[in-house]
Amino acid sequence: METDFMDEFLADIEFEEFIIARRTEKNGRTKN
């Protein structure tokens, strides 16, 4: 059960980082 929880936890973190990366990418393009 702990491993499943960790997998979901890591998946959420990776998803958040992916969203942030997409946001910064769009912002960088508009600034440049």
C-alpha cells in the first residue's frame, strides 16, 4: 500500500512540474 501511495505522490509531483514547465515555456516565448 505504501508503494502505491508513493507512486501516486510522485506522479502528482511530475504532473505539477510538467504544468509549471509549460507555463514558463509560454511566458519565455512571449517575453522573448
